[in-house]
Amino acid sequence: MSDIATPPNEPAAVAWFKSSHSGGEGNECVEIANFRTGVALRDSKLPDGSTLTVSTGAFAAFIGSVRKGDCGPSLL
């Protein structure tokens, strides 16, 4: 299991942390790694699996939409 993320075009690796909103049952765990130009996300149950990397602006817009309740089944 990797404890650090090295997103594309980033000079330094960063630590992963579990989202405070991940389920307590261990079946809905998202880990996040912040870096200079973006955010990397992964499934904590599959730490060596794929990651999703997005810009800080895109992640902020996503979080803003979730907070406003704009994200629903039609966006999935």
C-alpha cells in the first residue's frame, strides 16, 4: 500500500488522508491527497488501484455543488 501520492507533473509526493465523510463501516472509504495544483482521490480499499486527479478549482466546484445539494442521481 502506498502512503503517498505523486500526481502527474508534481515535484513532491503528498500524504493520503481518509475523508471525514467516509462511512464508519469500512465499505465507503475515500482517501484524498492535496497537492500544489490539484487533488487526487482513491478508494481506500484499493490503495494500489486507480486514482482520480482533478484541479483544485474543479474539486472546489464539486464540493460547492454537493454542499448546495446540486448533485443528485441525474449527475451520476
